Amino acid sequence: MTDGGSSGGAGRQYAVSRRDFLKTLAAGGAAIGGVSGFGTLLTSSVAGASAAKRGGNLTFARAADPETIDPSAAIDTESIWTVLCLYDCLYDVTASGHSEIPWLATGYELSSDQLTWTFHLRSGVKFSDGRPMDSTDVRFTLERALKGPNAYILSAVNAIDTPNASTVVLHTSHPWGPLAGDMSMYSNAILPNELRGMKDAEFFNHPIGTGPFIMESWTKGQQMLLKRNPHYWQEGKPYLDSVTFLTIPDDNTRLVELKGGDVDIMEAPPYSSVAALQSTPGIVVDLFKSSAVSSFGMSEKKPQFQDLHVRRAISYAVDRESIIKDVLFGHGTPAASFFSPSWPYYYADTPKLWYDPEKAKKEIALSKYPNGFSTTFAVSAGDELNGTIAQIVQANLKVIGIDVAIQSYDPSTLSSLVAAGNYDMSPAIGTLDISDPDENVPAAVGEAYGGIYDAYTFYNNPELLKLVHQSENTIAPAQRAKIYNEIQTLTAEACPFVMLYYSPFPYAEQTTVEGFDIPPTGAYHLEKVWLSL
Amino acid sequence: MTRGMYVRRRLLLMLPTAFGVTLVTFFMIHLIPGDPAVTMLGIRATPKAVALLRREWGLNRPLYEQYWLFLSRIVRGNFGTSLFYGSSATGLILRASLVTLELIVYAVVLSVVIAVPLAVLAATHRNRIADQAVRAIPLVGMGMPSAWIAIMLILLLGLKNHVFPVAGLQAGFIGHLDSMFLPSLTLSLGIAPLLIRSLRSSLIDAFEADFVTTARSKGIGEYRVLIRHAIRNSLASSLNILGLQIAFLISGTLVVESVFALPGVGALMVNSIFRRDFPVVQGITFILALAVILTNLGTDIIHSMLDPRVRFE
């Protein structure tokens, strides 16, 4: 969690006054409680700001250019995290990733029939053009989001009312547990009503949002300049005057830019460089706890993978520790559940089908293919990380008689093949953007066409499907926890995909950068960052 | 025929050649698997949303109709709208092409600046130490992958000594010269060796030619012999080689652009192919085809200007 004084580099000391210390305690206590009121937000921001300095430009080097800054259309991580610098959602995700905190909303009430959610909006929030945010903006945003590629997150909502300027009422067709979490989805980040009368293209050239920064210019493929939003609703923030996002796809070039001091923060230092960077003076490496989960899917359109024992044998045969050592240089932990520990309702006692060659041999002997078979592992061309995973899996599966040929495809072809199930095994990585696992669970084991994040397995288990619907139609967290425990257990035993590891979000920055602390969703929260030069 | 007529004829032939290239590219990129609408909308999009986007982008029309639309736009200088950025493909491509053009021109200038003096040095000190050195050392530039040279230059001149910026394109004329120096140097170190060798051997041949013997016997100073007679007559074949290398460079700047984070045509082309951003891919292919043809034409013209013996037929 973001406690005020200790988020800097090694050896930093702050003179924390008793008043600030008590505020930090208060912030800590309230945040652990989860959904809470207005007061917490103000307290924690003040506690963190005890030594913050105003001013400066932050240069942030990233591996790819965002595709869009339209919240409803964003699907790649660069776009998502940029969107969250410009606009805000009704709720934000906590530092633990396990719950939401009020952001543009201050709270909600649920009706006794559990079908009507009344959200109260924070007062005094203004857009970057100075005009106040109210319920018409929220209604417009949600109705617009229902037409984009992220519409699925609002599938439960069947009507939106705005009884007054500070209240938005959402009606659901059946009880919907994830709704507050759905409001923290980046695609529901609030836009001004009717885009102030502008067409999409015109509006997104100079977008208007309530976020800490305003986009001043975007030279596509090269850089994006953000400047401080003077109307930002969090008092005193952002500290920075401006942010420059640079697009530097080559890992080594990004590294050199950081070492040379031309860049303040760099995204994704290669794992092979982390140890060296950690011992470089002036540089800090952050391996933030992330919501990322890595696995590989097995398409059930292929008869071999319809056999439960084949899938379980493969899972027992894969040496996750070896993969973590070779691919992540040790910076990861083996995964059993398809939930990451930073997702809400993660079940730590999920059965582990981990490296055990004896069990793998037993399972394959029980299957219809006791002597193994030939198959393929499809990776994206130029993807070194998954290429290495493919090689390790190939070696691991030889032991149980499965011959794996590694096939390379260009990214567009691969995603088309995977979406149609025309593959044998293919890697997948998923992240959670909201404070509820429902963003990912239905796509993994729920809908009839199955799938996990971006590797479709077409695994169809009616019992799991039922449980998934139950998890969505239940409101009480304690009950949802029980259902999710069962979902995770059943999925692990049925093994439609082989879970590999949980990895961090690696960043490296100069020691002059303070306050950079991201939650498992990966959102930068640059309103908390300041430069100590 | 005169040079003017020759140039006019070549320019006229340029257009059908360029269109031939785009025809092949168009059908190739449309017929390979991979749907830009699926890539754009992600895997959770409904089939209905994908179909809607394909209709919006005109991708559901028959291929020949799409090609006709593309042709009719190109003759008006319009490459259509980028499927991914949603903005004018023409703007995107032109901006990227200008960066790459600057890079190539700078690289050519640097390679001539490196090659000519070194070749003269080698030819005038034939078989002595200077000659051996000039013949052996540039081979390093030819053999090493450009990515390696690029990183070495960055570490040496960018990181350790902060002489030049490490990556990215800086604004302004001086900014451009500064930030493009290392990338252009990387490219020129790749093409200079061949130029040096070819110029050196042409110079050696020229030194033994009759006209040089005549000039020397007329008492003309060695320096004038070199400049007015030897070099002028040696440039022709090296110029052809330079022309060919520029043609390769035109589509080969990707690695250098990647390492130095320059927003040029190489990076745009590769990313657009991966994303199946058809209008951008088609537009870039057309521009590159034109560039290569123009380079060849330019080389021939300069050759004819240097050597009055060249006749056109």
C-alpha cells in the first residue's frame, strides 16, 4: 500500500511529524477496510504529500505507442494506461488490487431487490475545460461505452437514470455482484456529455477529461506530451507540470536512455538487465506486484486435448521453476490458480499440478494416448520470451512421449488462428484492469466458446458455466468467495490451460523520481509522482 | 535522343512500374491470413462488431473494387485513412518518409565524405601501408551487423561521452543534424567500404590510362591531374554502386530506425504489416517503389553529366 514516507529509494528518511504519522495510520486503517468514504482519500493524499515538490517534466519511455486515447475503444495496455492519465472512472482500484475506492463517485446504495444501484457523484469535480462534471456526463459515457469493443463489461446494465445532477442510477436485469468493480474499468472513464458537440476525431485531438493531465500533442509513433490539468479535483495534485511519453520500442535503447539520464522512468527493462540495474547508482528498479498471469492454452478442437488425462499430464510435466529462472531470471512465482494473488477472491489452496514427472507419466498412461503424440506450440514471431518458454515446454513434454514442434507466426495471423481454435498449444497472458475478477473469468471458463484471455481453448464445462453465472449473480462477498474458490479448484483439476507463473510489472527509474507506485492493474497514477531535483 | 527526351521517357515509364509493384503488394497483403478488424477490436469483440468495422473500412467489398478505389485515390495523392490511427495515411506516410529521406541523404553525404578521401589516399599510396589499412579496416563496417555498430556508437559517443543524443528525433534543423548523426553514421559505415574499394580501383585504372599520361607529359601538376582528370573519370562505376546501395537502403533502414527510435518509414511499414493496416502498407509500397525508380534515374542522369561519352538510345 502507498504509505507516505517509505516509498522512496533505500536510505531515504523523511521528518514525519506526529500529525502526518497519525494521518498515515488513519489512511492505512481505512484503506484496509475496502470501500470507504471521502475522508480516506483526502487523508492518504495529504500523508503522501508531506515532502512533495511542485514542478518539472517527467520523461517516461515506453515500449509501444498507444493505439487510441478513446477510453471506450482502448484494448492494448499502452492505450489503457494513457487513458487513465487523461480521464477518471467512478471507482479506482486499491493498491492491493482487491477492492475499489471511491474516485469520481463517493459511494452507492443497493436496493433490497438487488437490481438498482444508486451511485452518488463527488461534488466539485471539473473537466479540464473548467466545466463541472455531473450525471449527464456519466450517462453519456456509459451509453457510448455500450457501443464499443469493451461493451461486455456493462452487459448487465439495462437502464441508466439521472434523477439529479449528482446521482446516477443503474438498473440491472439480475443481481450483479461485479457492478462497482465494473465502474473502475478504464472503458468507463468519464467523458463530457456529447463530447461537447464535437465528432470523435475532433474531440480526441484535444480531449477534455477530469484526469490529472491534459494531452497537449501526440506525434504518433514518437511521443505524447501531457500537461498538468489545473482543474484536477484532487487538491494540490498533480505535482508535475508535464509528462512526456516517449515511444522507444528497442529494449536496449530504452535502457541506454535511462542510464544516460535522458529519461526518468523506463517501462519493462529486460529481466536479464534487472540485476545489473539494481546495482547501478542513481537507478532504482521496481518490480511492482502485477495482476499478470501467464499460461498456455490447449485447443479442445484437437481430439488429444479433449482428454483430461492428457492435459493433466502436460501440466505435471512442465517445469515452472526452470521457466521462471530462464525467462524471468527468477523474478516470478509459479502459478496454480488462473487467478493472480492480486485478484480479489484468489484462492491460495487451489490444487497445484506442478512439476512431477512420475505423476505426469501416470496421467499419460491413463489417457487414450499412453505413448504420446505429435503436436505443435505456436508463438508470435520475434517473441523471445514465449520462444524460450516453447523450448522448455518442448523439452519437458518429450519425457512423456509428446513431440512438440515450435511454430512461429506473425502476430495478426496468430491471433486469427487462436480465435478460431486452429492451434494446438499457444501462450497467453492476462491482466486484470478492475477490482473484480469478473472481467476475465467468463472469457476463461464461462462462455460456451471458452478461452483464456487471448488463447481460446473452447473448453466447455456446464458445471463451471453454472458456477460462473452464480458468481456474477451473487452480491455478498463471502458467498462469492466460496463460489470462486470452487471455480478455481475445478478449473485447476480440469486443467483446460496450463498455468505457468505470475510475473511483476518491471520499471526502472532515476532516484530523483518519487511517489511512483503502481497498483496491480498497472495504472501509472502519475498524479502522485514528483521529482526531487 | 537528347538527355531531356531520355529523362521524359524514363519518367513516363516510372508510373506503370510503380503501379505494377502496388498491384502485387495489394493482392499479397489482402490474401494473407489475419484480419485487421479482429486485431483492432480484440478477441472479446462480437462477430457483429467485427463485421460492422469491416464494412466501415470497405473490407467486405470484392478485392478488385477495393483495388480500384485505392488507385483512384492515389492519382489524387490520397492514400486513404489509416485503419489503426484513424488519421490520414498520407500524412503519416509523408512524415515518416521525410525522416527516412533525411536519414538516407545524411548517410550518403557521410559515406561520400568518408569514401572519397580514403579511396584517393589508398590509390595514390598504392600497396603502401596507407593502402593496406584503407583496404582492411572498412571491412569491419561491411561485416558487422548494423545493430551492433549502432549500439557501439551509442555507447561510445552517446552514453560515455555525451557527444550526441542517444535516440529519438530532436526538433529544429540543428536538432535534426545532431540526433541523426549517429544513425546516419551507422548506415554510412555499412556502405562506405564498397564505395572505397570501387573508387580506389577505378582511380588506379585511371592513373594508368592514356589521358593521364598525356596530362602529366603536358606538365600539369599532380593535384590537377588527380582532381580534373583521374577522379572525374573514376566516378562513374562507383556512382552506379552508390545508386544500388541507396536503393537497398531505402527499404533497409528498419534496424537503425528501431535502435535509434526514429519515426521513419521502416518502423511504420513493419508495424503496419503486423497490424494489417492496408492503406498504410499500400501507400508506403508505392512511395518506396517510386523512390527506388527515381534513384536509378538520378544515378543515370548524373552519370551522363559526368561522362559526356554516354549516349542514350
